[in-house]
Amino acid sequence: MKPNKLKKKNISELEKELESLSRAQFSLRMQYGTQQLTNTSQLKKTKRDIARVRTIIKQLEIESKLI
């Protein structure tokens, strides 16, 4: 997911996105554990997307405190 798209969303939308990504990561880990996951790079991409969303949420929280 592109950071530009994430920056246009508000905090509640980002939290929904974070929950969705967390569920996807859990599902991918279960597939990996049962050796059903063929494209293991999806785990890395999902983990990075979660980090991006958390970073942008934190940035928005800091900006809102400064205003």
C-alpha cells in the first residue's frame, strides 16, 4: 500500500485498515505454518504495510496534539 493513499485517510479509517492487515497477517502465518503458503513474500509485505499504517497513525496523533 502506498503511503500517499494512507495519508489521505483519517484515523478511524486507518485503524480499520490496521485491523484488516493484522487479520491478513494472522491468516498468512497460519498458512505458512501449515505449509499452504506458496508466496512467502506476502508475509514481509503485510508486515511492512502494518508498520506504515502504524507510523501514519502516530504522525496524525502528534499533529493533532500540536494544533
